[in-house]
Amino acid sequence: MLVTMPSQRQVLSILACLSTFFLLLTLFRHDDVYTKIPGLGKSKGDAKAPDQDKKPPPPRRYKPKPEYIPPPIKDNFPLLSTSLKAPPIPKWNVPRANLHKEYDLPIAPPLLIGFSRTWPILLQAVVSYLTAGWPADQIYVVENTGVQQANARGQLTLQNPFYLNHTILNALGVNIIQTPTLLSFAQLQNFYLSLTYSHDWPYYFWSHMDVLVLSYEDGHELTPKYHEEGYKPLYELALKALRDARRNDPHWATRFFSYDHLTAVNPAAYEDVGGWDTMIPYYITDCDMHSRLLMRNWTMEDVRAGIITDVSTSLDDLVALYRVDGVEPKFTDPNPPPPKKEGEDGKRLRRDMVDMVTKRDAVKVTKRVPPSGMLDKRDRAKVYRSSDEDENLRRWRKLLSTADSMFHYKHGARGRNTWQTGQRGGQGEPFYYDAAGLAEAIDLTTENGKEIFRRKWGHRDCDLRSGAGLQFDDQWLVEKDWE
């Protein structure tokens, strides 16, 4: 049979028909899927896509902007910022080399000062310890900012709350240790304990950053005066207290210098009670820790080594601590209050100072002396009696009087923790965190920690032993004792 081959025109016609057929088939097969894809509708006039039935999200409602923003903070050590060379510390406070060996201490005790925010306050604390005679190489600033290497790289600016100037601290000769992340107060305390393992420290001192310290240059009935033989500045008296604790008290836990504003620590005691409870991250965690130490028969005593003042403000120029001619000690609040509104008298009462003493009383420190961060009536009289003394003591008394004013400003007119929110800058810098948001987050975390404390002990207040009769093994086992 003869087979007739299709012509070229017929072949093209057949291929065109097949192409049209498969195109129509594809469109029909995918039409249903097409209509089911979220956000894709059909042509105008077809059925609505499902997303068209959903309501649009509500408009974002931003919090009102604060009515008052504190002024930018200022550099409180301009000389060091420009020259990277501090003046010499008062020669009578210069520590002797290897002084710790004279007090039978196997290693020079480190002083750990934790820092999270507000650089001028931290720098003031460091400089005051240096000028009071604490050796620079024994001071360790623990950078607990959570900004990783941003400060070490110089990436943050002065107005950033987390700003810390590594260059200036290095120029002062102090050490810097960085935490791996932002730690709570309780976590930071346990971090200090961990450092004793890596550095083989049998003891250490730690201090708050919001302090200003002075040696007893007038003697204060504890040491001869600064120019007399046998004078002992702050550092040497602290070494003596540490030696006495190790020599005379095998079960010592802490030695407090103006409560815990400066504290000597025996790591073995902290280990025995399991360290700080990190579930209670901030305030009242000290009540928990100190109560557990006493429940295990560890001792805590108040001793004196110098004037350690709890402050919220900074000296305008820290060279005043070096007794530089022509520089008078004056202070400025890094977070001043907003201007008074018409009709306000600005009077407010604060109970923070009372709270500090109450917590110490509640845990019943083994041996107590009056807090050294405030002046009694006799001290106040001495401060202003300068006519029969030399220029060095007159300058020291001016510093002491200013420090006393700073203490009462913090615990009276202004408020205890207002300094923590003075810096409001840093937007756009690495690891930026809103300052007001951080303060609010810490407040919420603190309240949660207080509730954990209450449930842990079945008691609301700090007097776990004297008020509730609780023992170490009662943790998390006691029903609440209040309605």
C-alpha cells in the first residue's frame, strides 16, 4: 500500500493544534491551584481570594515621647581623656610593694568592680580607690554590658549607657574582665566565684561601682594621721581585716565595709551554700544569700577600713581626688530631675538608706559597726574644723564633706537608682538597647525575683531566721506564713 507523507504545511498545522491543546490543558489543570495560593486572586470579575476577607492589622500605637530627657553626660576626667596620664596619687596613700605579704596573705587580693552602665560613676569609683591607695594592678573592672567586643573596639560613644572606655582604664593600669553576656546581679556574683577557680584566688574583694571611697587621712581613731608614722590608708586596713578574718575565724564568710559596698569574700563559704540563687536575680537576692550563710553558721562582720560612700552623682572633675591645686570638689547629677512644674515644691522623702540598714539588721551580721558611708554629728563637726590643720587635711575634709552631700542627695532629695537612666544615647550603635526599656525590664525581672523569694521560703521579708525561724533545708518546702 502506498503511504502518502504529509506535506510540510500539514505538519506545521498538526504541531500548532497540539501546542494549543497542551496549553489549554495546562491552564485548566493549574487554575484550581492558582486560586488557592494565598495572596493571589483571579482576574477582575472572578471570585475573591480568601485573604481579601481578612481585616488589615490595626495601626501601631507608639508610646508618647517622654516629656523630659536628661542633658548629655559630660566627661568627668578631661585631663586623662586628652593626655592618657593621670596626676600622681597623694604620696601618703601610695602602697608599699608586696604589702599583702606583710599581712601574711599568700596572694595580693583582687578587687572586683562590676560595670553595666553609666561610665562616669564607674570611673569615679576606680579613681577614688586608686587615690585612696588601692594598687591599680589589683583592681579588676568586670565589664558586664552584653555588648560583646563593642567597647574593646571603641565602637560606642559616651552617651550610650553601656559605654566603657578601655583605653582610659588601661592608662590607669587597672585590669578589665568581660562577661560573656549581660548577667544579672546574682549571676555576676557567681561569675566572681568562677574567677577564683581560674585565677586560684583564695579570697577576693568586690565593690559596687556607685561608690566614692576615701582613706582615713585624719586618723579617725583607727590609724595615725596621714603624715604620722604608722598611718594606714584604706587598702592597708582592708588587708588587716582580711588577715584577721583568716587568722582568727576559720568559718568566716564575708567582711563588710559599709554593708556590701565593699566586701571581702571567702569563696569556700559561697560554695558551701551553693552560691547565689540566680532565680532571684536582683534586689532581695542578698537577703537570700546572707541568710543561707548564717544558717550554715558562717560569720559575717562589719569592719572599717575607710570612708565608703554610696553615691548617685559624680565629681565634676576627678582630678580633685588627686588634690590638684585650684580644683574644688563639686558634683553633678548625671541624670538631673526634670524642671519643677508650677506649684511643685520638689520635696520628696526617700527610704533607701533605711532599707539598706534594715536588710543588714534582718540577717543579723555577727559583729556590727556603724555604716562608714555617712557622717554622724561628731564627724560633721570635724569636717568643718580646719583652722588648726594643714592644707592637705583641709582638702581632704572638703572631699569628705562633698562625699557626704552626695550620699544624702542620693538617699534624700533625688532617689537611689536614678543615676542608672541618665544616658539615653547610642541609637544605631552595636548591641543598642533602649535605656528606658532596659530599666523597665529589670524592674519586671526584679519583681519576679521577689515572688520567687517568697515562694522559696514561704516568707515575704528578709528576716528569714529571726522573724520566721527558717533553716537552710527549709528552702521550697514551707507553706506561706501570710494571708
